[in-house]
Amino acid sequence: MKQQILHLDLDTFFVSCERLIDSRLQKRPLLVGGTGDRGVVAACSYETRRFGVHSGMAMKLARRLCPEAVVIRGNASIYTKYSSQVTDIIKEKVPVFEKASVDEFYADLTGMDKFFGTYKYASELRSTIIRETGLPISFGLSANKIVSKVATGEAKPNNQLRIDEGFEKSFLAPLSIKKIPSVGDKTYQILRNLGIDKVSVVQQMPLEMMISVLGQNGKTIWMRANGLDNPPLIPFYDRKSLSTERTFGKDTIDMLRLKTTIFAMAESLAYSLRSGDRLAGCISIKIRYSDFNTYTKQVKIPYTSADHVIIPKVMELFDKLYERRLLIRLVGVKLSDLVTGNYQINMFDDTEEMLSLYNAMDTIRNRYGELSIQKAAAMGAKTIGRFSNPFNGEPPILLAHRNQ
């Protein structure tokens, strides 16, 4: 049975969502992302791209390149809602699918050509999504995930493309090597220094040469350039860690602000653990100074999801890590070594009143939202919180540095 993998990608997803909400934004240059001096372009409309704007660019630079663009901060909860609508349609229509990101999906249509025709079925699925959500979407269809993803990129905007079996190499050959997934800026520069600019050049090279230059990544690129790499679909995304970061609008040394932010981060992550019936066995803290030097420190802990264990340990790590007395640009907290389970009561340290308080606070959060109740020490950092369950099997929502 011939494998048929469908790749679906919502075109400029954040921009499309904003245009659904406000029709006045149609056909106007639009930027979505951080609006401060250090904001990043999370998504940009096609109208801005002829000015050289792209996602992941500093918003300050994007505004200079395209001064007439409308700038919108963006709303993760709105994007999550529209993404869920598309997910529900795909879930109902295909037997096996993978949600690779908030706006990107893979579906295994193998065997469906016997009954319906995979290309016809994929076309009708795309039409259904456009009709029911109003969002533009493109797809690529081929024998494996990588070729399908590249095909989608070539089909955009709001179009579709099928690569028949046996034509993968000829389809990829004339394309820029940068269009192969896993070829980032650094790898691309290495390949360009070798005189490699097209996929066809890699196809003609011996595998051993690619490995000698780029190691194991060279083998992956060679396999993908020849249409041979075929990673499996991952129907369920299992989170191995939880983290949150905050880049300040201006570098700061305000200890009250820094500790309030870190306290709120730790409280939010601990609540997420309890909501997903998870425990963490490792805590990490991250500091990036104004000179862009980044430092991290981590510590192993007994598996827990309790505020009174996690928060003091996070604050202690911050005090140990913050030694340079320079202005701070970014702070972050990460919980890792996650396992399934519920918090085990400590017979000597835990009280009935403390456990009842946890239960009452979590009940309020579950009903009215995470930010509906906080400890007083976290009140100065009201924007820290999550809009969805991080353990729902879907990948994290990415609001920046996505090549849409």
C-alpha cells in the first residue's frame, strides 16, 4: 500500500485571524507581534513582504521598512480558539493526524485512494476548513512528511500541490537548499561557502561528503534532499517540560519587579502541573543580562507540584544565580523531568489548612481563569499565565520566530 501524507498549513495564521475579527484589515499591510521596542514580528501579511519584512524580525525594524503597516499586539486565546476549530474538523475527517504547531498539521491518508482518491479527499478537506472557519489554508500531498511540507510552501498562498510518487527528486532539485527543513541560517551559510545553493547539488553529492561536513545533520539533509527521509507522524505531543520567560521592555535592576515576575512564573507553572496531574523533578532558572550573556542554574528536587516547595526553590536559585549586578534583559523559569502523578502529602511539613487552600485556589482558577486569583507576591505580574492546558497533547503555542 502506497503511503500518502498530507501537510496542511494555515496561511499567515495570526494575520488571517485578525482579519476575520476586523474586515477593515483585509488587503492592508499588517504586522502581528510585540509592540514595544523589543517586540518581535510573530506574523506578517503578504502585503508587507515586498518591503523585506518577515516573521521573527524585530518589530522596530519592520515598522521602519513598512511604515504604513497596521501593528497589532495579538491575542493567544483567539488564535487558540481558531486553531481548535480547524483541529476539530481534521480530527473528524481523517484517521490519523499530527498537530505540529498551532497552524500546521499532518494527516496520514494511506489507503484512502482505494475508496475515494487521496487528492480529491484532501481537496474537499481543505474546502471544508475554508468554508467553516473562513481561514485560508494550503496543503501539499506526497509519499512522506518532508516532501509534503516543502510542497505546501511552494503551493502558498491559499493553494494546493500534489507530488506523485517517483517525482520527489525532480520536484526538489531546482529549489533553494534553504527550503529543506532543518537547514537554518548557519547551516545555509556553511553550504553556500561550499558553493551549494540548489537541492540538485546536494542530490549529486556523496552521502559521506555531507556527513564529513555537517555530521549527522548532513545525513538528514542529504536524505531530505533526495526525498528519502520519512519521519513518522506523532499523533500525541507529550510535554517533557514546562517553561515561561519574560523579556523586559527596558533592562532593569529593580529587584522587587524581578522577584515579583519570577514568583508569578513559578506559581503559574506549579498550577499547570497540578491541572495536568504532573509532578516535576527539576527546576531551572535563566537570566540574560543587558550584554546578552545568558546564565542558567538548575537543581534536582523530590517530585512535586506544590507551591510551597517550587516557589521558594525558584527564588533561592535566582538569588544564587544573580551575581553580576548588571541590568537584566530576560528572566525565565523551567520545570522539567515531568512525570504523571499527584502531590504526595508530607506528614511533617504539610498542614490540612495549606492543602485546603491549594484546593480552593485551584477550584477558583479552573472556573474563572488562572489570573482570577493569585498570591499577593505575584500581583505585580498580572500578564503571566496560560490560555490552554499544556498537557492536552498539542504542541506549545508559538507567538514569535515562526516562519509563516
